[in-house]
Amino acid sequence: MFEHIAGIVSIIIALCEFYFASQYFKIVKTQGASSFSLLAIWSSVAFGIILLILGLPLAL
């Protein structure tokens, strides 16, 4: 039971990470920012992928 809840929570957090990364990318694309912004976006996407990979087996 706890594994299913933890899996669902991690999937929700992963989807939020993808959403926040896309929103931040739109801001960076229109307004411009430092070169570290791209690193932040890729780190967020990588963290979301890791959470999604870990969350799917737990939720099923």
C-alpha cells in the first residue's frame, strides 16, 4: 500500500517538474538569461525522468 502511494506521489512530482521546466524554458526563451539557466532546465528534466522511472514500478 505504501509503495503505491509513494509511486503515485513521485509520478505527480515528476509531472510537476516537467511543467515547471517547460514554463521556465519559455521565460528564458523570451527574456534571455544566464548560461546557467540551461543547466537548471536540464537538471529539472533529468530529475523528473528519474522520478518517473522510479515511480512507475512502485505505482503498478
